[in-house]
Amino acid sequence: MNGQTLTTGSEVTAYLVAHAIGIVSSYVVNPMIFGAFAVAGRQGFIPAVAFGMSLVIMVFVLFLFLYMRRAFADQN
């Protein structure tokens, strides 16, 4: 690899922080949304909503990581 490192400490930090934010948001938001569907009597929609929310959170964490990686790299 010609002396290049695979990643830097700031990239690892951005990755871990972005995923931590994604996990916390899932922990807070998912029960509220699933509870609302259960109370409304729409339990059949919960698997589709869960899949859609997983995709949205995955994209959100990706963009958050890319933004934070650039912000952390600018600090160095």
C-alpha cells in the first residue's frame, strides 16, 4: 500500500460517533412509532415500517459519517 494507512483516527472517531447517534435515535424513535401503530390497530404495517426506518437510518448515518469525517479532518 505504499506506506498509506487504511484509515485515520479521526475517521474512526467519526464512524463510531455517527453509529452511536444512529443507535440512540433508533432507541428513542422506534418505540414511539411502533407504539403509535400498535395503538392505532395497524400491527400489520409494523414490519414494512421497520424496514423503511432501517433504510432511512442507514442513509442518515452514512451522510452523518461523511459530514463528520470531513469536519474532523479539517480540525487537524
